[in-house]
Amino acid sequence: MEALVWIGAALSLIGLAGIIASIVKVNRARKAGLSDDELRARIQRALPLNLGAFMLSALGLACVVMGVILT
């Protein structure tokens, strides 16, 4: 079950990297001085990355918890 903990930790780190990438994308869009519609479109394009990263991170944390419980 130790492998489950390490796999979960890796998934969580990948998810965290995705969250950071999403934050960077939105900040760049905000600083670009775009109109409201263009800014909204760019944020909507970053939303799937954000949600997927959060889901991957939550799945990784669940794996870590299960690995710790089963050990």
C-alpha cells in the first residue's frame, strides 16, 4: 500500500501544477488589458484545466488517505 501513497502524492503534485498553470493563464489574460468579452472567453478556456487539475489533486489526496488507512 506504500505504492498507493506515492502514486497519490504524484497525482496531487500534477494537479497542483495544473492549478498553478490555470492561475498563470488567468493572470496573463487579466494583465493583457482585454475587453470584457475577450477576457471572459479566455477565462472560460482556462476553466476546464482548473477543474481537471482540482479533480486530479483530490483523487491523489484520496489515494494518499486510502494508502495510509490500509497500511
